[in-house]
Amino acid sequence: MRVLIVKTSSLGDVIHTLPALTDAVRALPGIRFDWVVEEAFAEIPRWHPAVDAVIPVAVRRWRKHPLQARRSGEWAAFRTAIGARPYDAVIDAQGLLKSAWLARHARGPLHGLDRRSAREPLASLFYRHRHCVAWGRHAVLRVRELFARALGYALPADAAAGFGNGAPAADPYGLDRARVMAGSGDARNTGISAAGAPYLVFLHGTTWDTKHWPETYWHQLAERACAAGWQVRLPWGSAAEHERAERIAAGLPGAQVLPRLTLAGVAAET
């Protein structure tokens, strides 16, 4: 069985989808996945051993320059990639108009959330199969339930573990550490992963400005951590994040702004 996942962004949402793949592999041995994801996060799906092909998209760029996306051939290349093979199921795990619009170009029965469950109810009009997944649960659980309903298996008994209900019997993310480390050579080569004093990694970046924790709070937390004997490491992925990291680390000998790393490099640090 081969399934196409459409979950394009953002970083946390993509990571939150991984346990659903692990559930599916345990329930349906031999199942394989391809994944449509924003180019900035294309490393993450490859960390799961059940993922074969990753189909990158650049909706964030294409929105700003739609004509350029067509003229450059990027849109045509995406259409070719997503339509290259038939799928037993296509799951829009995002529930947005943009993700539903992308998913409809795939060859296979399209599953998604019904209008009461999707973040953008109109997205449900694109789906052949609509599934009700109640609000009020953690995002990880909602995605796992969507996959279970779409692919026809029962959620594991310990699916809610880790969300105030004890610990799961096994790691639900199911990452292949060898795959992660294969992409983290930049971290190893700079020596920042060498053994030494205990350290904390401050993940201070986010896509939405409204989600930023105030820099003064980050700096105060770094001060307390350094005073308690911890080192603080600050990754970054853009010029703005690099400047923020420098401000957070300012005046703190135990705080280190890391070189620019791939996502796998950041994962190796954490």
C-alpha cells in the first residue's frame, strides 16, 4: 500500500505528523509513504523509515511571485512529481485550502477532515472521503486519528500516552537516527556536538511574529541557565533569527550562537 501525505508546514506541524506514520506501519506492515512538504522542511519526512519520496513545494515563495513560479517551471515540475504515480490513498493532514488544492493534483482517493474538523472548513469540499476528528485534543492525537480513520485501523491503546496519561510503550515518532545523523555532518564537523558541559538548546525562532517569546525573557532565561552551570546554544535559520540569537547571547560567556545548520544538524544538537 502506498499513501501520499500532504502536510506542508510549519516545522512543528510536520514533526507532529510523524507518529501517525509509525501507527500506520505497525497496523499495516509494508505500507509506504510519499510526502508533499514545504522546501524548508523537506529534510524532516526523510527521517522516518517509512518515507520513500519527498515532493517539495514552495507555496510561500509562489504566493509572492506566482508568474515566476510558472515561468521557472517549478509549478510544472511539482505537477509532474505529484502525478507521477497512483496512490492507494492521499491524505491532506493539514486541512487548509492551500493543502487541499495541492492534494487534488495527486492520483488517488483524497481523504481529509470534514468541515467541522478542518481549520478551513471549505477545504473539505475537495475531499472524496471526509473524516470527523474532534477538536480539543493535542495536534499529534488529531493527526493520528485522521490517519487511523483514513486507512482503516484502530489507534494504539497508548496513543494518548505522553499527554498527561503516562509514557508510551515505544517512541511514537519512529525516527531512523542514522537518517538524521546522515544529514547532520555540519554539526559534527564544527565540533559543537563534542562532549562537555551540559547544555540547553534555545529554539527561539518561529514563523509567526505573534508567537515570538519576548527577547528579554530569552535573555533572562539564558542568564539563569548560565549561572546554574549550563551552556546555552542558539541555532538560527535566517538573518533575522541570527540577529536575535546574537542579542540573546550578548554578554553571556556560556551562551553560544551556532553556525547555520541544517535541520538535521539542529536535531543532532538536541
